[in-house]
Amino acid sequence: MAALTNSGEEAVRRELNTEEGIQASSSSSSSSSSSSTFPLHIMYETERCVRWIQQGGYKKVCLQFPDELLCDAARVSENIMLHLGERVYILADTTYSSCCVDETAAQRVGTDAVIHFGSTCLSPPNLLPVLYILTRRPVDVNNVVEAVCGKVLAAKRIVLLADSRCYYAQDKIATALRPTFPNLLTSELLLNQQNIIPTAAKNSGSSGGSGGSSGENERSGRIRKHTSSSREGDSSTGNTTTATTTTTIDLVGRRVSIPDGTVFTDHTCVYIGPDGPPLTALLLRFPESIFYQVDPVSGRVSEMSGIKLVMSRSVKLELARDAGIIGLVVGTVGVSGYVHILARLRRIIRLAGKRCYTLAVGKPNEPKLANFSEMDAFVYVACPGATVVHRGTDPALTRKLLTPWELEVALLPGREWTLEQEVDFCSLLPGGRNHIKVDEERFKEEVAGVSLLSNHLYTIGGRSGEGVSASGGSVMVPSSGSSGVVARLHLGGGGEVLVGRTWSGLDPSIIPPTPTGIIVEGMKGLAAGYTHEK
């Protein structure tokens, strides 16, 4: 089991580089031979950080660093404090994914704002003002341009996308490519998003609603049309003015404007950056598009498509339909709307006649999930950059965890399975482009089928409210005089399972031994079998 799980040992044993000038961090899934460095004030934009803090009037600010940038945390904080005259706090070992803002840790010190360094999923924060400093990784513009011109020459329309840490070089690459690709389009990172969930989601709660466009989230994946005028002249000068209509698509923290009369799948996508969660999310969103992933230093090009990835995940639909008890694994508390999506998923699961539990285990791994052996399936509610666990990062979690989209396709009548997968749960909420109202009428008719995994019969809906209530049955509170009694949440649920276990945890009624001050030799060996045990 340990061999299949990311235990965090690599992060503990990593040697930190304390030299002046920092090598841009590399993804754990990609190795780079470049030794390019950036000055500290450019890499972390310390002057911009100080300016932002002063303009906002923030008195207590947290600096959040991912593991690979912790070697510079002390020097960056000292630089900022020197110009600011105020103390700042350093956040490390984030509660969930490091690409999200760790509001849980920040609120423990009562912070006013957070500055997030490094790679980010650009998820809108839930409570705190945030400044994103994308930092930088080396990009060899000449190698990238030469590789794209050599490998993608047959493409007529190109959309240029970049990893957030390579975004600083996107304009230079686009300028060099436009003579060869006159129809080239570039993407824009959504760095100035509102920290607001769609208004309709707030008003409707967990049950949903028709949804409105007035409160739509910037990350809902919506499609909008814009008309821009380009001056080619007027009546007095002999010139004319023409109007160009474009369709704007928001996807995974990015925005692309597509000319009217074309669709996104008509374009070939060139992604500058390492293979990782952002690219995986884009492949799932547009599986029928051809993607060329270009290494930012060597210029090595890999052609890929999301079709195989989408088809490999279709088995998760059967896993959700066959499950009797489903665990909702909380993977973020800092992304706007996570409370609403949890409430929505609970309602869907209960209307489908299944039971669900919400699990807060921090960063999930296989040993943690193994503690909940009663769960038949797990749904990971996280940001777009973490909801799909990369196979190279943790193969075990790749098999175990479902996305909210996959759960809805499996259990929600009216939600059809398509090749286009959605990794952003905000698009499922009212106001999002993939929202479907959840009500009891959809589950009125019972749907039965045979599981392709277990060959057992499963049913969805048609329970007349059975299992919909969040609570039911008796609640028993253990007392000091009772032995072996545990809290029963509701009949037929986890309480009954715990009662049947031979070991249900430490017994608080047992009086611990009194310290004697004498050191004695303890047991030897492993907990699974000490040396004195037969």
C-alpha cells in the first residue's frame, strides 16, 4: 500500500537550496535540465506585494509558499517586511492542495489577506482578499517557437495556452509565431476574479433553481458573445469601420475569445508547460481537440488527446451506481462555493436512495481512505487543479476518487454522459453552464440496472423519500458507565457498523497508569506482531 501512496517522505527529505538567485521550480512530473535563475525581486515581485498590501491597508498578511519554494520563504518575507515595516506570516504545509489559497491556516492567525506564490488553479477564494504571484519557470522562447513551427505546421487555427508559471513568456512566443500562424489566438488568465459564488446558488441553497446569468461566476465556464469594432476608416478620411463578433469561453482559470462562426474544437491547442493537473483538466474539458504539450526549456513536443482519458474514467459511473454508501471527501475549504456543492451532492445521493458521509481528512491518501472501509465510493470535492488526481502522482487515488461531475452523471436523471467532462464544480451550481435543477420529481421513477462491476442489481430513486432525510433513528451518547456503546447516527448507517466492530477506538473510561519516574524497556517489533507475541 505504501508503495502506491504519496506519503510525503520526498518533501521531508528534500534538500533546500539557499543560494542567491533561485532556479525556477520544476513540476514533480517533469524534469528540466535548465539552470536558469531569476533575481529574487523579479521571481516573487516583492515590490508589487508591498504596493498591494499598502493600497489595501492590510495589517496582518500571510505569505503562502508551495514545498518547492520554501527555500526562499525567509528571504522573501524579510524583503517585504523591510519595505513594509510590518510583520508578515509564512504559510507552509498547506491543509489541502498547494495550488489553492489555504484560508484555514490563514484564519488561525486572524489574517487580513493572503499572497499566494507559485502554481495556482486560479480558484476564486471564499473569504479573504488574495494576490496571486505566479513566480516563473525557465522558458526558452527560441526552442519553443522552433518546435511549434516544426511539429504543428499543418494546423490552420491555433490556441496558445500556458502553464501559469510560463504565462509571462506567452506574449513573446505569440509574437514570434504569428508570421507563421496568422490565425493564432492566445489565452488570458483570470487573475482578477470576484470572490463570489453565483447569486442564484446563494439564494437557492442546496436544492438548486433555474439559475440566472446576473450572478454568474467568472469560472462557471460560460460562453459569451462580444462585438468589437476595428477602425479601417470613416466617411471623411475614406476609411470604414467594421465590427467583429467573437465568442468568449472561460475554461480552467483561463479565457479565450473565438471568432464567430468557429468553435473551440476547430482549433489546435498548444500548451506551454509541464504535463500536470492543469493540462489534464483541459484534456477532459475538450477531449476531441488535439493538444500539443511543449516543454518550456527543451521544446520537446508531445501530441495528446483526452479521448482515452475520458473513456478510462467511464468505469467510475458504474462504481457510483453500484455504491450503497458514498463518502464526500472535502478537498478544499477555500474555494468559493464548496459548501453549496457539498449540499447539492448530499441531496442527489439521498434522493437516489443511497447514504453519504462527509469526510474531512486533509490531503487524501490510500491509508486514510482505508479507515472508512464501509464506503463503496469516494467523491473528491476540490479545485479544478486537484479534483482529478494525476496518475503519475498517486495511482491508487486515481482509481478510488470520483469527481462531482461523474457522480451527477451516474445518479442525477437528466444529466447525460458526454465526452466533455467538467472538472470545475462551480459550473454545476445555479448560474453555471452545466447546472441542472435537483428536485424529487426527477427521482420519482425507480431506475434499476445490473452493475457491470459486481453483477448485482442496483436501483436509483423511487424510494418515496426514504433515505432523503439527513438524520433519522436514535442517537445514543456514550456515558462513563457504559461499555462498548458508540454513537449511532441513524439506523442502518455507520453507527451500526461501528457497533459490530471488535475494536472501536480507545476507551476513555480506562484510567491511565500513574507516572512512576522509572524507565522500563517496552515491547519490541511492529504493532502488527511484537516479538513476544506468538
